[in-house]
Amino acid sequence: MKNEKNSTILKPVFYPSVAIIAILVIFAMTMPQVAGETFNGVKHFIADKFGWLYMLSVGIFAIFVIFLAISPFGRFKLGPDQSKPAYSHISWFAMLFSAGMGIGLMFWGVAEPVMHYGAPPVGDKETIEAAKQAMRITFFHWGLHAWAIYAVVGLVLAYFSFRHGLPLSIRSALYPLIGEKIYGKIGHTVDTIAILGTVFGVATSLGLGVLQVNAGLNYIFGIPVGLTTQIILIAIITTMATVSVVLGLDGGIKRLSELNLYLALALVLFVFLAGPSFFLLGALVQNIGNYLSHIVQMTFNQYIYLDTKWMGSWTFFYWAWWIAWAPFVGMFIARVSRGRTIREFVLGVLFVPVGFTLVWMTVFGNSALHSIMKEGFTSLSSAVSADVATALFKFLEHFPFSSVISILAIILVITFFVTSSDSGSLVVDTISSGGRENNPVWQRIFWAVLEGVVAAALLIAGGLGALQAASIVIALPFAIIMLIACWGLYKALHLESIRYDSLQHHMNAGRHGEVSGTWQNRLSRLIEFPTPDETRRYINEDVITAMKNVEEELERHGWNVEVTNNKEKSVSILTVEHNGDLDFTYEVRFSRYDTPTYAFPEILNPNHEQKKYARAEVYLQDGNKAYDIYGYEMDVVASDIIDQFEKHRHFLHITAGLNPVIPID
């Protein structure tokens, strides 16, 4: 049994990450005023000088993932060809939603539309046009672009790790460009930046969550709003997150995520039914149309002709926040998306959470605007301007059972807080361990506690402004890494597409005169369902003999060939080395199945009994080729090996110069 006290940390990544975080935390706690001014100064500098890079990068990410979904690349699975998703669609979506934006929706769902309505980037405030613009901007900040950022990182990690056996880490995206150098200084630097982005991105969300919980407790129970209360809350909720981390992905995070989803559905349904329901239905349709009709212009608009700090406080902050969160959310959704195709992944990640998010923003944002514009609830605008964290609770005053619903909202913020912290800890622990997934519990606890400490330090250093500054600063280098990763992923998919086209082959049963070439023998084989013992004997005897015959002939021509046989598992493998290029592998595995009800005529199986049968399935470099060779004579098996060897040689010919070749797991 594995010793849980043993460390699996990757020292060149772990120690620099912890050192940089420690320096920033000490700086923020010992000199909070200087730290706050420094953070804000750097934030404004980056926003002024590199805002264009954020805008261009996010536009590229959105276009790239949509291209992958509609292109032939979308057919490839995030894992071996025969892999299946580990989670149902409901559980998958719940974890995507909770990890991706939970706290942000609670914090900004009311506040952002109201703030844009009262202070739009262009035009007069508190007008009908300002209200339309407010919802359009809110949709833009929380829509397709945000989830495209997550999708890019998730795809990169899932594809290279699950399909090609590379580490579950950001560095793997660079393999098509730099090969084995990903295991050196370049890879360590990339993973260190990913850890910093994750820790500060999660800390930003935790800080927002604590501000809102504190505001809610003050509203309901009169608990004072202040730094001391907020740090105590961070300590309490971080402890809860630590417990969830110890329970693991299925035991803690999955269940909390599902609870989050149900509580969120209950809250949004209550506001919808108790609010202006039919107005909200019309608003949703109009908001979507308004958003889609302006999406290209908003993607690249920077208000360059206006002397305004609006972009730095809003759009640049959001893009940086999502980019800072991308290693965390991307790795998390990669871990729960194994076995799905690229197309299914993009459609699920890009459109399902976005749909729910747009509904949420319409219900809360348009309800708030309706209460201000139609019902004279103008004090909501004043409250939001005074303290953003109170927006949700001030809004809920306007509804029946406001105290009860406010308590539900606080619980929801806390559970979102916990899932963000424990998911982030799981991801950072994986990156700092070189992609290992089953690490000692103490390492996950360490990162959970550290995230809470960073959140507290940023609040001490300047509250919301420091939180925003941290995200914008750390996201800049990672945005560049993500752009390089997109190119690496495209190059790898292009290579795999060539491989897919050149290696596609399903053995023609009569091509080599199989079993004397008679149609009667072909029919006999077609309707035969061999027992597991028969298939094991075939793989361990007939197949291995055919492989040894091929081995002998290839070695006679100077090739280095290895044939192995695991009799216990009934797996026979032939490997031909290719001097630094991708080796040829032909593998036959034992696979057990339930005999289908259609296997025998009714008269032979009147009770439809389902016994076990087994197949001798062929696996090549890119996974299961989905055909069974049981019953083929040894010469025919040898001919199939040569057929696949010929395809492999053709693949190497047409991909010459595209190396480094992606390793195949």
C-alpha cells in the first residue's frame, strides 16, 4: 500500500511557486498600504499597455474552440478510442458550473447590471438604452468568451494527458513544439505560472465570496462588516474546504457540486416566479439577440477613442480573472471529461453552462433593473454604489420571505466557496506534483490552507481593488502560454488527423483467403461467440505464434522486433522499433462481454440467457480499432499485422518533418 506520508511534489515547480506566493503574502500583510498601491499601479500599467493583448487573445480562444467543434478534429476522443465518460451529464454539468463561475454569479448577478445602468461606458446613465447596454455588457462578460478560455485549457490538458499519456499539466501542451524539453526548465516555468494563476484566481473568488457572506450576515444578523470578520470567515470556510479536499473528487467535490446546482436552481426559480416572470421571458429573448448581434464588435472593442478607465475595471478584469482561473477550471473539467469527444466537450463546456449563466443574469439583472425603472426601488442603485457586496441582499428585500431567501443565498455562496477552494487545491496539487493525480492528502490540505491565506492577504492589502489587480497581473504571462498551447494543440490534432486517415482499416474477412476462403467458414465465424477460455487460448497460442513468425522474418531483414505475451491477462504485443520515430505496435487483447440476445436463434436459446463470450480485439497506436480477429488462421493474422505495418510506414512517410511525434499511451 502506498505510504500516504510520502511526498510526490515536483521540487522545481513546488518550491518556486510557494516562495513567490510567500513573498507576496508577507508583503501584503506587513505593508498593506504600499502593497495595495503597488498592485493597483501594476494593474493600471498592464491594462493601459497590454489590454489589447487580453482582448485579442480571448477572441482567438473563442474562434479556436468553435473551429475545433465543427472541424473533423471534433471526432477525436479525450482518451483512448474505446473510453467512456465517467460521469453522467447531470453530474458533469454540476461540476462544470460549480467550479467555473459559482461565486461570481452570486456576487455580480445583481450588482453588475445595476452598476452599468448607473454608469455606462458610453451614453447617458439611467436610461432605457443604458439598461439594454447594461445587460448586453453583462452577457458579454459572462458568456461564450469566458467559457472558451476554460475550454482551451481543458482541451489541451485532456487531449495530451488522456489520449497521449503525457502529464496532466500545462507543460504537456508544448510537447508538439519542444518535445522532451517540457520536462526541463521551460516546463517547470510554465507549470509555476499556472500554479500562481490558479492560486491568485481562486483567492480572488474566495475574497469576493467572503465580502458577500459578511454583507449577508450583517444584513440578517447584524454581524459587523470588517476585515476581522472576513478573515474569521475565510478561516471557517477554508476548514470546510479542507474537509471536502480530504474526501476527494467523488466523495466531496461531486456531492457539493450537485448540492450547489440544486440550491442555485431553487434560488433562480424563486426569483423568477416571485418577480416579473413574463417580463423576464421577453427580456431573455431580447438579451440574447442583443448580445449575439453585437458579439463581434464587443470582442474587439476597447473604447480606444475615449479617455476612460472603464475597460481596466471591467472587461480587462474579467478576461484576466477567467485566464487566471483557466489552469484551475481547465484542469478540473479535463479530469471530469475523460472519454468525451472534442465536439461533445466543446458543446457541453461552451453552451450548457453559458445557457444557464445567461438565464441567471437575466433573472437577477433584469429583475433588479425592473424594480428600479418600473417600481421606483431606486435605493437599490444607491446601495450597490455604496457597497457591491450588499447588492444581492438589498435586492432580495423586495421579495417575500426575504430573510429566509437571504439565508439560502448565504449558504449557496459558502458552498460555492468550498467547491472553488477544494477543486482549486486538487488542481494545484496535481500541477505541483508533475501531473500525478493520487497524491498524499497532506499536500491537498496544504494548498487549501494556502489559498485561504492568500485571500486574507489580498483583503488586507486593499479589498476588491487588490483582488482585481492580482488577477490582471498574473493573467498576462499565462495568456501568452495559452496562445502557444493553442498552436501546439492544433499541430497535434493535425498530426493525428493524418494518422487517422492513413491508419483507418477494418480487416476484410475474405481478403487473404481466411479459413480457406470459403463463404461457409466466414459465416461460421460470424455467428460464433467463443467462450472466454477459447479466446484466451487463441490469443496465447495462435496469435503469439503468428507474431513470432512476423518477428522472425523482420529480424532476418535487420529490424529490432519484440514480441511479448501476458498469459494471465491474455494480451499479445508485437513492437517494431523505428529509431526515434513512432514505433509500430500491434496488440491483441482479451475483452469479455455479455453474449447478446440476438446471438442465437430463438429455438437454441428460448430463455434468452446471457452468458459470457470474449473477443480478440486489435489495438494500434491510436487505440482500439474495434475489430475482432478470433478464428483467423495464423497466416491471416500475420497478413493483418503486415497490413497495419504498411499503413504505419505510410503514416511516417507523410508526416516526415512534423516531429516531435506525440507519444501514444
